[in-house]
Amino acid sequence: MLYKKLFLIISFSTTLLSAYKPAILMEVNIDKSNPSYVGLGEKAIKSFENLYKIKVPIFSSQEYKYNKEKLITKTAKEGYNPIIALGFLYSKPIEKIAKQFPNKTFVVIDGNAHDAKNILNINFKEEEGSFLVGSIAAMKTKSNVIGFVGGMDIPVIRRFACGFIQGIKYINPNIKILLKMTGDDYKAFNNPIKGKKIALDMISQKADVIFHASDRTGRGVIKAAKENKIFAIGVDSNQNSQAPGYVLTSMVKRIDVAIYRVLLDSMNNQLDTKDRRLGLKEEGVSWALDKYNINLIDNKLQNKIDNIEFDIIQDAIKIEDYIQNNKCSAYNFNR
């Protein structure tokens, strides 16, 4: 009798798993040469697939001439659930379509989609991770000139910049800040030539540390840093290995953690649609220390960063979030 009950439980679980059909939507196809934002999504998927033997397909709007509404509708009609979309550009299309599929859950990473009860937005406290790498930059600069290269000029990139500048000024309020956005459309995240040009201009103004929040555009920033023997700071994924000795650290946004948790929760029927925002406490952001930059950051500096991180988690250090009030007290973006 016991074996019969176990067989029924296993059969029921197997049936549930076979019916589980998640999908991931991305803006562009995976680029193996630059495993940054979308690469972290793939990392989560591979881990989940290997452990649970459940296929999680990836669909790109690039294959639909960037017609996101068409892709979302097609994915929903084909029975996928949950549908997890990477990037803020999916917010409006999902907001528009979600009501048509009330029995499906739509998740938007870096999202701002509302007006439907079946949408979950997952965002990150980029200002916390950026504050940390700003503090590191301020403790490593010799010229007292530090740069920030953003991708598209949108609120979330200003959030990175504002947190970074606050971290710099926490250490030394007299450091000169150079800031430049690459552009005002999505192409600004895929322009390494312009990224390098901006970085070289900052280097000509004596910047010796440059943080980029610009996805593939950051390739050019890192290349310029290596060629001119200054430090770059990577973003989203750990980019330390792209130029060992010249990438000071990376502000890691744990998109992989967010996606993995969604896949696990939804598989176990425990996924709710209460918006989430992940920071240092939730292990949603961090800074990267590995064999590629360990010689750049000594124990004394590590201890200082650990103390700053602790104070942020304990709320002893208050960090302004640009998006909350659409302003940054530490920097005037309208200058």
C-alpha cells in the first residue's frame, strides 16, 4: 500500500512537471563574447535545466523585428507559463497584453508594467551596488578624476550613476566626476566604438577609473582602459576577466538569481505577483572579487568595503534612489 501511494505521488509530481512550461523573452540573441545582461539570464536557465531536466526556451524579439507584442502574444498562445521577459522595454507591451491572458503570469526583469494582476516586476537596488563600486573607485584613484559612461539615458541608468557618485563622495567629496550617456535610444547599449571614444575623452581629462553601465557599449570602455593602463569597472555580470589587471571590479546585478527564483517558485506553485526589489540584503547586487582583480584590492580595502556594505544593509548609510524622486542630490543631470 505504501509503495502504491509513493507511485501515485511520483506520478502526480511528474505530471505537474511535464505540464510546467516556462519561457524567457529577451531583446537580442545571446552573445557568447559578451555575457553581460542577457548572458546572466542564460546562466540561470542552464542551472535550472540541468537540475530539474525541464527545458526553458529563450525567444528573442530580434527574431520578430523587435515586435514585442507579437512575440508575447505568440508565446502566451502556445501555452507557455510563466513568461519571463528581460528588460524594461518589455514593460509596456506586457502591460497591454497581460489582461488578454489572465491565467498566465508575466514577469518583467527591470520592469515597470502594471494595470494587470498577473504581472510581476522584479527590480534591483542598483544604487547600492553602484555605491560600493563608487567607494572602491574613490579609494583607488590617484588623479582624483573618475568617469561614468551610461548607455541609454533612462532613469535606471541614472540610478546607477547617482549611486556611484554617492559612493565616490562618501569617500572623498572633492573628486571630480565626468559623466556621459551614450545616447537616447536602445542602440546606446550596443555601441562599443562610441563607448571607447567617450572613455578616451575622459582619460584625456585625467580620469583613471571609469565605471560603465552600458551593456555591450562597455566593451569599448574596457578596451580603452586596458590600452591606456587605467581602471574600468564592469557591470551586470562579472567582467573582471575581460581585461585582467585593468577591470578594477564589477557591479554585479544578480539577474540570474532573480530568474532562478522565479522558475523555482513558479514550478512549486508559490509564485506571487507582488513586485520585488533586490539589493545587498537580498543578494540581488554585489561587487566582484576573484583571481582577476584580487591583486588590485588588498585586505585593507576589502575590509573597508565589507564595513560599508554592512552599514548599507543595516541602513546606517542612506543611499538616495534617483527613480524615487527623479533627482540626484549628488549630481545635476541637467547641467
